[in-house]
Amino acid sequence: MKTVWITGASSGIGEALARLMAREGWRVYVSARRKERLEAMAAEGIGDIRPMPLDVTDGAAMQQAVAEMLAENGRLDQVVLNAGVFWPQTAAGFKAEDVHRMFAVNVGGVAEGLEAVLPSMIEAGQGKICLLGSVAGYRGLPTSPAYCGTKAAIIAMAESLKPELDPTGVVLQVACPGFVRSEATSINRFPMPFLMESEDAAAALYRGLTRHDRFEITFPKVFAVILKTMMSLPYWLFFMLMRPLVPKD
């Protein structure tokens, strides 16, 4: 039986992916801070789902979780470092504390996960790791200065590690989804083009994890192409296009 560890698995894409992979016959280890949600999902009996509640910013807890999974299985076939938080920020209400908190979870949590799983995977010469970035990491978007920064950091982290990991047999991927209906996006006060349901997003992510080893997994494709095109725009044009997205109140 193949094994997968998914962080941020109590809601959104992480929860939907855990359910999907359990139905597909994987042994699914799920981590998040909300223990009751993980246990409720496991109790549904949809497959082999094993709760491992923890805070991804707690390095010792992450190391212990990986040690327990390796003791039970000998290896991890797939790791999806998905845990993340988001809340909008405006210039008038900008707080450094919010930036620190988002970076601690979105980037620090990924770093703790990488430190925990890389040694055993490199030693074994096998395994796949997916970091959850976002199309928001392509360019800075209004009301999301910290969030965009965290996702840009994850993409850059993955780009930096991949050339070194390729010869080891460890496959590193980065997933860059667009807008997905979730607790996090429910607070957005602006139109979200190409909004996906979490189940559809999880299915797209699962295809990217299992059907190929390409570095980047993006969905929905049309939205990703639009935002990638925006990466090449000159600043004057990019800022002109962003102004209508700035909140009026």
C-alpha cells in the first residue's frame, strides 16, 4: 500500500485530497491543528486515514510525526505540504504581525516539513514531495501582500531545491492552484474568476501528483495562463490592471 502525508488536511484542498487518495487505496496520514476534524474524517470509514494532529510550525512535532510514519511503513511515497493561512490586508490596516504569522505557517511550516522528510527520502533515493504554492505567487495582488509573498517564497524554494534533488531520485513538485472555494477564500470581498470547488481542485492536484513528475502543477489552466502572461507585463500596465481590484471602502 502506498503512503501519503498531507498537512493542512482539516479543510479545503487538503481535506478533499485526503478523501480522494483514501478512496484510491492510499494509506493517508492527515495533519492539522484541528484534531476533531481529522478524527471525524477517519471515522467515516472511506479508507485508511490516520490522523496525526500537530502544528506545522512546531519542528519537533513534525520530526516526531515523520519518525512515527517511517516506523510504521518504512517509507513515505508522497508528501503534500499544504498547510497555509490567508486573510486580506490593506495598506491602511497593514500590520507586520500579520505578515509574520502568515510567513510562519505558509513558509515556515513547509520548511519544517522539508527538514523532516528530506533526509530519509534522499537516503532511500525515492519519494515525491509537493509544496502548495499558488498563482498568487506569480505577482503581487491587491489585498494580499503577505499571502502573495509567502507563495512566491514557496515557488522560489522549490525552484532552488529541485536541481539538487533531481539526481537523488526524490521528485519535487510545486502546485499553483487558482481560487478554490474554502474557509480561507470565503472572506474575499471581490469576484474570484474561475473559482473551483475543493473536490475539483483536489482531483486536478491528484492527477498532477500521480500521472507525471513535471515540476509545476497548475489549475485551472486558463487562469494560470492568464496570470503567467501578466508576469511579463511592464509595471505601468500591470498596476493599471490591478487598480480596479483595490477595495473601495
